[in-house]
Amino acid sequence: MAKTRVYELAKELKIANKELMGIMNKLGIYTRSHMSVLENGEVIKIRNHYRRQRRAKAALRKKQQAEAELQATKNVEQQLQTVADETAAVPATEVAQPKPAEKQLGVEQQQNQTAAEEKEKTVAHGSEQRKRKTHEQSQPATTGERSRKQTARPQQQQASEADQKQQRSGQQTRTVGSQAIEPQERQPTRDAQEPVDGATRTGQRGTRRAVAKQLKIPKPPEAVTRDLPEKRRERSAGKPDRQAQEIHSRKREAERQRQERKLRRERSKSKTTAPKQEPPKVVRKITLTGDISVQELAKKLGKTAAQVIKFLMEQGIMATINQELDVETAAIVAQDMGAIVDIKVEKPLTELEDIVDSPESLQERPPVVAVMGHVDHGKTSLLDAIRRTAVTASEAGGITQHIGAYQVKVNYRKITFLDTPGHAAFTAMRARGAQATDIAVLVVAADDGVMPQTVEAINHAKAAEVTIIVAINKIDRPEANPERVKQQLTEYGLVAEEWGGNTVMVPISALKKQGINELLEMILLIADLKELKANPNRPARGIIIEAQLDKGRGPVATMLVQKGTLKIGDNVIAGSVYGRVRAMFNDRGERVNSAGPSTPVEVLGLSELPQAGDIFQVVEEEKFARQVSLLRQEERRQEELKAASKVSLDELFKQMEAGEVKELNLIVKADVQGSVEALHSALEELSTNEVKVNLLHGGVGAITESDVMLAAASKAIIIGF
């Protein structure tokens, strides 16, 4: 199931990370940051708690709104009751002034005042709903409005003039107990407030509504309605009904305003929370091809270096902005920070790709044979006999201690031989020789039998999946016993063909030159069965057999071409060394211009001595060769630093004070690189708990003054080999 992080859950619940972490702390769920991962049970627990909390808040908010509405209704009713009480306190004996145009009508009204009061009480009680309409229409009008209304309504004009005279004379002032009601408080009839033009009427109407809303008067005083005509009194009796409608409209208006405020809050909340939602999260997809620095990783993720460093510190990794992160760590960091990671580990520049040859381009090539065996069992004698048999004796050269490569012709066909030393110290060199060969000739002395180095040679050949041919040497000696050798070899899985096995065993005598031709024929037969082929029409690729420093020619490397053709002028990379082929010599010392597959040659023109066993390859440009060489040198230096033993100074000082550790510093110089490596391995194995052998320096060539100075400064011993 997918992981859920704190910030993802906060985004889902639409709350801030800090608020969610506060809820988690209340629930007893503690995390270090918003990037922490939550368990499924914790996520469910948080969701349920948040939903309960949200429902409780919604219920509380609804309850508060209901209480507020109820309180508002009570306030309105209380105001209405207060106004009603004040209105009821007005004395019913108030006498309205007679209008000038209707003096006789006013006199009659005064005479029948008592009867009118009784009648009005009855009418007001029966027609309260009509009074509200009269109240809205009974607001005072200006004097100018009344003067402009004379022509349209003469009778109303006369009533207005009478009201105006009464206001000037102050006869309309009424008292309620000890309080005086001003003339502007009396509510004139609807006829006295009609405006002349539409603009004045509209403005007056708005003024009347505003005043009515502010006063919130449920019903007008009875004294005002008393001198209204019967029809108007009936209209004013419906006032309470209009007040109920007004209360209802106010409630609807309050509800509408509440909904608008809610919508505004939601809009403002969405605007304020939008930036926190990390604009529609764009999932970045990055590709990692190798080690990457913190700064480069931050750029790929679209983050700052400080954010990446902070995240690494939370994970317990102390890193700086320029520190390199391996691919695995960088991938984990990128995934945790919300990116999709695609790891494409490109082949390092130090590893050059080999060309894949098509089957049509392959041609038959000579077999490469390695001669292996125990010390003094006759390997060198066998190679010498083969060379003397294949070429003239004058061309024979001495077989040296280091690896040699020779090519001979047998029945118009070529065979390449590699001589690997048989001493135990040269195990690594022999292993490389076996890996570079197609067939291994195992030399075993008939009078000595199988020895430890013989067993090692068998194991190396089997590991390299190389076909083994056993050459039982020294059969000319009286104490020779080939059958005993065959019996011993069966213990290691080598069974002779005459005994029902598949291992070719040839008895020979290198000294008497017996069985040499039979051995060469068997080698060619095995090569035919293996169908050895290579493509000569491609850039050369092969292996370094040996390298040595020549005083006159500089670095000299013995190369075995395995694929393609090596030519003079080619740019070559051999391990951490590069160069241009300036000259080539075959095994007989002859200068050659090219070397095809399975051909050993000595090459001049390398910048330094390569390591024995390194792969060489031809490239097009010297600049590229130099670049690859520098990268490989740095890579090799890093490997050597990693391989160095890590001992703290405190422990070393304690051991030296107790006399438990003594160091023996050595400097090794040899004529070839293979000998240096062999001595290095052998001397390191001599280290014990009491004495530690420390190889300070190893090189090829003569012992120089710098070597002596280094030995004097470090109290070391120089070994020349």
C-alpha cells in the first residue's frame, strides 16, 4: 500500500500542516516533520477525529446562528412593544384642530368627540391591519409641497393650511404626563403629504420608509387617527399586518446577508489557502545517471540546496552543498521529496564499449596456447624446443623469467604460445595468461608427478574454461613413470583418452625433442574443433602480456591482439595509460606495420608502463584517449585509498608503546611490472602480528637516487629484482 505523508494528509483534509500536526499531538501521534510517513491506522484515526471535530463545529455554528436569529426577533418584538406602550399612553381626550375650509365639520367633530372616541376604539380594534397602511402614508410633508398641491386638491390644501396654522400657534402641543410631544411627531393625513412632481414624491417616499424603519412604530396614536375620515381609519387599522410582513422581510434580508457573508468567507478562504496548496503539484521526473552533488540534485528537484541538506540531516546524513551522493541515496531523497526517479546508470567513460562483430565478418584465427606447470618441469625447455623446431637455431632467443609470447608456424598454420612462470609468487600473472588463451598445455614431469603449482594451474585453466592438453615431459629419464602421472591427474578431473576420458595427454621429451610434432598436431586439432574466429577488419582490441622500461626505447609493452588489426599510428588506451603506436616488433625482433588477431607484438609509444593484464583498445582521437586515461588514473587512485587499511593513531601509538608492533618498510624495484606485482603480493603475505611489512614504493627500472633518498628518510630497505 502507498505511503501517506503528513503533508499529503493535510492537503487532503484542506488544513495547514501545522494544524494537522497539532491534532496529531493531541491524539498521541508524534512526528518529526511534515515529511514523516504515517501508518494506515494512524491515518484512519486522524481522519475520524477530524471529521468528528468538523461536525461538532458545524453543529455549534448552526446553534449560534439560531440563537442570534432568536435574539434579533426578541429585540424587534421588544422595540415594537415599547413603541406600543408609548402610543397607548397618549390621552384619548386630545382634540384635533378644525381645518379652515371645514369649520362647521370641525365644530361637529368637537361636539361629537366622546362618541367618536368610543366608535374609533371599536373600529381600531376591528381593523388593526388597515392602520399600518395609514401610518406609512401619514408622514408630514413640506410647506412648499402643500402650496404646489393647491390646484389639484383644494380641500386637502385647506386642511394643510389649517394644520400649518395650528403648528405656528402651538395649539397642537400635547402632553403625556409631564412629557411634551412636539408638533413634528404628530402624523398628518395622507392628503397633506402628497408631492407635486415625481422626483419630490420619490425622495419623500424613501424618506418616509427610512423614518419608519428607524422608529419601528407598530401602530400610530389613536388621537391622530381619530380625526381621519372613516376610510383612512380603516386603512390604518391594517398596520400590524404590515409590521409582521416587515419583520418577515427583515428576517429574509438577514438570511440573505448571512449567505452572502458565508460565500465571501469561502471565497477569501479559497484565495488565502490557494498558495499553500503548492500550485497544482507538478510531479517532477528526474533521471540519475551516477553520483550527483547535493547542489545538482536540488536543481533537478526544483528545490533549494538548503532544503535538500535539511532533509538529509533529518535522515541522519550530514552533507554539504558540494558533497557527492551515490545513486541509491540520491534516488531515495528524490522519491521522498515527491519526484519520480529514473535511474540510468550509464557506462562510465572509463569502460569503453566493444564492437559486436557480425558472423559474416569473422575469419579463422590462430589458437593462443599458454604453457603452464610447476617449477623445473620443463616449460621453458618445451617452448625452446618448439621454437628451435619451427625456426632456425640462429633466431632462437633466451627465454626470460617474465611472460613471453611467441608465434610459430606448423604445417603452414600459426600457433601463438604464452609462457607463464611456474613459481607460486606469479599466481596472478599465470591467471591472466590463462584468461587470454584458448588452449592450456599443462607440463608435468614424468619423474616428479603432480605438484602444488600443477594443481593451481589446473584450477586456473578450469576457471577460464580453457581446454587442457597434458604434456608429460622428461619421459627419457629412467625414473619416468607416465602412468603414475595419469593416475594422479584423474584425482583432479583430467582423465586420459585411452582411459575413457576426454583429456589429450602427449608424452614428450623437450631435451630429446621427442613428441613435439605430435603435441603441435593435437593443438591444431583442438583448435579446429573449437572453431576459433575473429574479425580482422575493425579497430584492434587485446590484452597486455607484459610491460618493461627500456633505456633506449622507453616504455615497451608486449600486446596480444585478440580482435581487429593493430597498425602503426593508432591511438591506444591500455588501462590508465595512453599513447600512439610508433613502432611494432614481432617475437623475432622484426619490425612490422600491422598485427592481426592472435598476434603478439612489442609496441613503442605509450606514455607510461601499463599494468600486465590490462585491456588495450584503439580509439579514433588522441584527445579522447587522454581524457579516458586521466579518469582511469583517478579511479585507480580512489580504489587504492579505499583498499588502504584504516587504523586509528591512538591504537597504533598504544601498540608501539607496548612494543607489540614493529614495521618493516620496503622499496621494490624490478625489470618488469609483473615481477613488481609478484613481489608485492609475496611480501605482504609475510606480515605477522609482531612485524608488519609496509611496501612504500614499487617501480620498474634501475634503482635511482630518489629511491635511496626515500629509503633513508623512511628507514626502508630497497630490494632490486
